[in-house]
Amino acid sequence: MKFDGVKVFSATKARERESLGERLTEWMDQHPALKIVDTVVTQSSDQEFHCLTITVFFQSVEAAAA
């Protein structure tokens, strides 16, 4: 898997976790020249906080066509 960059979306508050997908979709809409080649979803927590992270690996459309 080749990629040009990585974008990380994370949230610890419940309301932020619920809207994480919308944030990712909005970012994708704003960057149509990028092709997502892989994603990793990670959840972690301690006694008080729960963190959800979506890591997106992408290529520029030009690099993906080459």
C-alpha cells in the first residue's frame, strides 16, 4: 500500500465521537483530489475517558493514477 499522507480524526467526548463520521465525510468532500487507500479505527479508554480515533491513509489522485 502506497500513500502520500495521513489524516487523523479523534474524539474523547460522547457528542464528538457521535459526529466523527460526519467530520470525516466533510473532510473527504473538501478534498476530492485524494483517494483513501486504507483506514484504521482505534478505540481506547481509561477509567474516565473513551477515545475513538479514525486514521485515514490517502494518495493524491495523480499519484494513484501513476
